[in-house]
Amino acid sequence: MITYDDFKKVEMRVGKIRSVEVVEGSEKLLKLSVDFGEESPRQVISGIRKYVTDLEGIIGKQYAFVTNLEPRSIMGFESQAMIIAASSDEAIAFFDIPDIIPKGTMLK
């Protein structure tokens, strides 16, 4: 169990996916460019490749991300946030956020 104060430390924001690329040499990774309403988009490396068959289909979509994790190097790429999703062996579900909520909005 964690305390409420511990939970408040996790910063979750709405991010809009601007581009998606396959990470060569990996069967699991995608490189996302995500707009959080900041000066420039952040790079997010995520192990969601086997679930996302239509890469173009997620461009322009808004999802929930954890944005205050320390950056992490994954296969030579710096990941600057983490997408939030629920998954099983066969499927994945992202927390899809409609455009009426501006990118960068904090989740509560």
C-alpha cells in the first residue's frame, strides 16, 4: 500500500501522439513523439508494438501518460514519459481522451 501523498507524486497528463516509428532491431518497441503542450514534443519509447497494428491509426489520438518519471535509455533512445495502458496477452487498451480535453491537462 502507498499513501495518498505518495500517489500525488505521480504526474499524469494528456498527450497527443504526433508521430510513430518502429524501433529497428526490436519486436516490441515503438518510438512515439508526444505533444504535452510544452515547447517541444517528448520522445516516448514504449513496448506496445505487438498490439498496435495500425501505426497511422494512433497518430493524432490523445492518451494518458506518466510525465514525471526520470528519463530512461531504451535501446539507445531516451524515453521521457510512459503511456498508461491495460493489456492482456492478446489485446491492449489505452486511456483514450477526447480532444475536448486539452493536451497537457493533468489527470486527477
